[in-house]
Amino acid sequence: FVGAAGAASVGVVYPLTRIATSVFDTGKEFDLLSQKTVSVFDLMGRSVEEVRDELQQFTYELAGSTMFTASEIMESMYGMAQAGMQVEDVYAIMPEVINLATAQSTDLDTAFKMIFATLSAYKMEASEATRVTHAIAAAASASVLDVEDLTFALKYINPTFASLGYSLEQGLAMMAMLRDLSFTGQNAGRILRDSFTDLIAPTAEAAEIIRKYNLSIYTNG
């Protein structure tokens, strides 16, 4: 038989036990995720323990000032490691991934893919992730572009514009103008990609128009 005092004690102790168990399980999950992440990196001669502890400290510092949990951040860094990024590159890009995800109200994976694809297309270093984040944020704030628009459009315009010598900012500005004309991000990206591709490698019909009006087509190099 449990008296009133005993029942009250059980009522307090049981929730505290559940909380403690949850914290323990979360900590254990984070440690396992950390080990998994470190196992993918090229450690460049450093010990697993050293890199793991460094990554965990870095993650805790970021989690303390953002809306994302330490596990979510570590999971994102695991994706970066799988993409072939080095540890030092992750330290440079992760804060910008968080900034972009927060500003655009999206998840870390989506934000990382936008930044990583852009860096790769323009052959930019991870240290230039801040420039990418600012350019995307500026285009979004100056137009009706949203995350879905950006995700689709960047897939189309980044390779084309980078190969023709145009900057990321120029591509985003043109995309924003088309989006404001009610084209979806996917359609805007396709239009820009196809238009610039046709100008550089014109079809027979386009070539005839170019000759007819004596137009001069050149890259932005």
C-alpha cells in the first residue's frame, strides 16, 4: 500500500526518471552519430578521438545559439563528410548552412545542398560560403523567391552561368526578375539555362536570326 506521501513521491520521481533516461539516450545517440561522422572524414593523420571531441565541441557551440539541435547539426556534418568535404571545410560552411536554413525557414540538408552545389558549380572554396549565403538571401529578400524556387532554379542556372563566366549574383538577379513576373523558380531556371545555351550554341533558326540582324554573341569572360 502506498500512502499519499508515497504517491506524491512516485509522481515526482517517475517523470524525473523519464527525463534522465531521455537525456541519456539522446547523449548516447549523439555519441554514435559523432563516431559515424568522424569515420567518413579523412583525418589527415589526426586521431579519431581528437577529431571527434573537436567536432562535438564545435557542434555544441553552434547548437547553443541556434534553433537546431546538436544531433541535427552533427547529422548535417555527416552529410558534408559524405560529400567529400574536409573537416576544416565543414567548420567554414556549417555556420552559413545554419544561417541560410534559419533565414529561409528550411532544414539543414536543403540549405547545405544549395550552398554546396553553388560552390561546386562556380569552383569556389568553402570559405566563400558566406558570399553564397548573402547572395541567396539578397535575391530572396528583393523578390518573391522562396526555398522551393531557389532549389529548382539553382540546379538549372548554376552550371550554365558558371561555364559562361557569369557570376552567382548575376544569375540570381535574372532569376529574381523572372520570378517576379510570375514564373516559377523551376521555369525561370529552365528559361535562363535554355536561352543562354541557345545563344552560345544556337539552333539553325536562331543562327539565321543572329546573321540577319548582325548580332554579336560573346561570353562574359
